[in-house]
Amino acid sequence: MLRKRDAYQRSLLALQEAPLITDDFASQAQLLCQACLDEIEADGCTLYLQPGHEETGFRLAAKAGNTAEETGPGMVKDLLKQAWDSGEMAESRASGRWMVAVPVWHGHSGGGVMIAVWDRSNKPGELERSLMKAAASVASLMAPRFVREEALTKAHEEIQVLKGEIAQESHLAGVGRLAAGVAHELSQPLSAVLTMVSSLSRSSQDPVNSRRLHIIQDAVQKCKGIIEKLLVYSRTSIENENKVSFSQFVRASTDINQVVADSLELLRDDFAENKIAAQVKYAELPQVRANSTQWSQAFANILAFLRDLIKIEQTSNPFVRVSTAYKEQQVQVEFMTNSTLISKEELPRLFEPFFANSHPGLGSCFGLGLVREVVRKHNGTIEAKAAPAVGIIILIRVPVEEVG
């Protein structure tokens, strides 16, 4: 009897001292699971904890040996719920194994459950259950630290994302300053040229000269349009009386499907010349308040970029597929091509203003930076990803409540 008591006390001491070997929480939790596995002679021990805060559900914090999931995720989920809801030990037998679950730091946000597994038909005895409760008590002292470390990890991840966004905004701000300078220098002389050409065109009696002047006038208008595109980078948002952010461009009720169709029409001849099949699938979309000129430029830039990908790569049987959808209060526009010129690793950098420098001849990449800015000013998101089969997808999502 004394020998059994001494063995039990040694086991308790082993469970208490196991986490003290290191200061790292993950290592402490793993050492506790290993000690529990050794002392109760189980085949596996797993500690599940709740991250706390706004997150729900259990997360695997540490394990030693076989995990309970090998029996079946559904059974583990039921056992976790039973132990946590009741605050008492729960057990289950399936597929020739026993599982015992003990609540950890019960009733607290960040608590959890410890599950031990025995690959045998014999039911775990009272000694093993008592040691499991002791291990759960030690885990209860560690659980609050798991909540804090999870919160710190999440905060660190959010900071890294924010740093990336700040760096990207810094790039765009630099482009904006450059654009503003270029626009200021070119706008006045171009306006003067356009005024003179218009005057000469009205007074010209020669049909040949009139045609030539008309060509010059169109060219100047295109130059002014390019400057207007550059200015998208430098224009800031304004707010109405309800603190809703709007760009300085005028917005009106807009049919996004029609804007897509008009953009495709602009590049119809280019697509035909390069033997690019244009595939379109329109969904029923609500009318949204947006600037159709901005979106027309954005969609045209994406289409021009996909055209250039195909031209440079000389893609076999090239196609560009455009589809629209309305999901979860968002208007979605998806562009897809079978070109493989851009690697999967490069896709996250696709919307950087100077990404084109890495691909000679792909000058239309500059337009993708403009697209990103248009989407951002409509409080939307844009992403580039690999297509399921081959090629790339550019997906735009814009919340209707933000656009409207």
C-alpha cells in the first residue's frame, strides 16, 4: 500500500515539475502531455484550449503520442463538448480504444479539455483518472498564458499585415506625387494645343487638313485621358455629412455589367487581332452608385494586361473569361486567362506600380496599380490568384453598401 502511495506521489510530482523545465509555453504544454502519457501509461495525450476573446471552439495546443482524432473528428468533437459543457470527466469507447476527457480551467474564456487515449479494451482505472485530473489542474494554471500568447500572436500578425499595407501605400503616395507633377507640367500645354487645333479645325476648308487636325485632336484628348488616369493616384477622399468616404469623382447609378461590356468593346479589335477568345458570363446585379468612368478605366486596364500577357507568351488557344456575380452584399467581377507568364510566386506583387520592370514589354502592369487604387477608393478588395487548372484569376469584390 505504501509502495502504491509513493508511486502515486512520484507521478503527481512528475506532472507538476514537467512544465518547469522550460519557459516556452508550447514546450511546457508538450512536456505536460508527455508526462501525463508516461504516468498513466496511455497511448496518447492531447491538450485542447480555447483561444479566448472573440474566437470560439477548441484549438490543439499540444500533444504526445497518438491523437484522439485518429478515432474520428466527430467523436472527438462530441467528447470535447460533453466534458466542457458538464464540467465533469467524460469518456468514450470506440474502435477498440478508450478515450477519457477532463475539463481544463472550466468556466473561463481560454479553458479547454485534456483527452487521453488507450489502445486497449480495458477501461482506465481510478488511479489513471486521478492522475489525469491532476494533469488537468496543472494545465489550468497554464491556460491563461495560452490566451495571452494567442492574442500576442494575432496582434503580431495584424501588425505585419498593416506594415505591408503601409509600405504599399507609401509606394502609391510616391506615384501620386510623381503623377501630380507630371499632370501639372503637361496639362496647360496640352490644353493650349487642343484649343488651337479646335480653332483651326473649325476654320479649315480643306477636307484633308480637317481630317489631319481631327487625328491630332483625338491624340491630344488621349494624352489628357492618360493624365487623368495618373491623377487617380493623387486624389484624396472626401466625406459627406454621414462620414461616408467618397472619391472626388462624381458617382451615379451604374450597371457594372454594362461597364464590363463597354470595356470589352474597347478592346474587341485588339482581341480579334491576337486571336483571343473573349468569354463572358453576366449575373443579375443590382444598380450601384459608382463612377463608371473609373471602373471603365479599371476594367480596360485589366483586359489590356491580360492581352499583353498572352501576346508576350504567345499563349496557345488563348482566352479571356469575364464573369460577374452578386454574393453576400458584394458585386464581384472575375477576370481569368490561360496565360502562364506570371508565376504563382509573383502574383502577390502584381499590383505594385513598378512590377512591370521584372517583365520587359509588360508596360500595362502600371495600369494595375491604378486598378488597385480605384478598388481601394470604393472600399473594395482585389486579389490575383492561380486558376484551378492553368492561368491566373483577378477577382474584384466591392461591397454594395459602400458603393451605394
